[in-house]
Amino acid sequence: MIEFHLKTEYIQLTQLLKITGMSETGGHAKFIVEDGEVKVNGQPESRKRAKLKKGDKVEVFDQVIIIV
């Protein structure tokens, strides 16, 4: 599990994937989302620019990212 400390109001999903090392580039992050590999709060997420806020839980591959 990864805890990501949010310092702004929100972060876009692809940015989070890049910052946490789940993707190598922004383009790679977009492919991960398009391929249906991401769940937010237990639901499949297809919006690349979904705005994530504190308390959200992101699952990608076998990793969990908690936004705090």
C-alpha cells in the first residue's frame, strides 16, 4: 500500500499514476486507464483526468494507493 500525501485540492488520475511510479510516462498512464486496469473506491475508472481527493483509494495492478 502506498500513501500519497495530497497538498492541493485534488490530483488527476494520470498524474497520480506517474508520481507514484505506477506508470513510466503520462502516455503510459493513459493506456493503463484505457485498458481498465484502474479502480477508484472499488469502481472501475475510465476517466484519465478523474479528480482524486483526500480519502480516495486507487487500485492499479496489485497495488493500492490511498490519498491522504
